[in-house]
Amino acid sequence: MAKFKYEGIDATGVLVKGDVEAENEKDVRKYLRANNIRAKKISPPSLLEMDINQWLLERGIGNNVPLKT
């Protein structure tokens, strides 16, 4: 899952901003609709914000090896 950022208008007309973990933009829209937020802007995560290790694990490509400290 990735962290999408959003801006929207809630039921009282107030601008709300936040982020949500979702598989894709369609799931973000479902989340916003379920929370009575009308989406104005949805931004996908940038490569710099992605957890590449988690992305690889979700696709069965990587191994869950802890980092050395």
C-alpha cells in the first residue's frame, strides 16, 4: 500500500487535508466518500516517500531482512 495525500471539502464545507494508506486512487476516493469528504485533489506518493522494501515484499520479490544498525 502507498500513502496518498488528499484535499477535500467535508460535509460542513470546511477544507480538509490529510493522507491515507491505499492500493490506488480509486480506494482513496472510496475512503473519502465513506467519510463524507468530497475530493478536490488526490496526490499519489512520490518515489522518495515510498518504502521500497515494503513494496517489494508486497509483490513477493524481496526478503524480509532487518537492516543492520
